[in-house]
Amino acid sequence: MPRPLFAPDGLKTLDKNKILIAEGGINRNDPNLARAGTGQITLVTIGDSGTAKLEAIASGLDLPTTFVVESNKKAICVVESQYDHLFKYKRNPHYPFRLTKVDLN
């Protein structure tokens, strides 16, 4: 892998060479805890030689944990969990909680 994944959670295969992964995000003040607004959905493409290419297809997400791929594979619906407010930062979650649609190109 070209870089480590941070707090990987949900993943889905798109085809035999492509995987989508929800990455929680990086908290620079506490590297063991994800932080709101730094999560992303990463597309991993495995080449014929077995090497992986990583591409962020959505960023700035609030601790994404999982997602659903539309049946036509043209978009995903991402759950932004805001788990950091449950476990460490108990105040000021971002209302409303939301599902975010991300188009797949």
C-alpha cells in the first residue's frame, strides 16, 4: 500500500480490482482517536502486478463508518457517525446527523 489506512471501517468491493474503504480520519492532537471532518472514502485499485493505488473520492467527512453502494454502482450513501462525540468529545455534535451521497465517476 502506498500509505497506511487510518481507522478503516466499512468496505465494499466494486469489482475484482476495486474496493471502497471508509477511513475514519486523523486527529493530530490524539493519534489514537479519529477526528470529525478528516474522514474520507478511499478507492483502492489493484493493478495487474498486485500494486495498490489509493484515491480519495470523498473527503472532509465526519467519521464515516460504512456506506451503501447504489445498485447501478454510480453513487454511494455514506453514514457519518460522529462517534468522537460519543467516546471523547461529548459536546457539540454536528446536527443534523446525516447520510451523504457521493457520486462515483
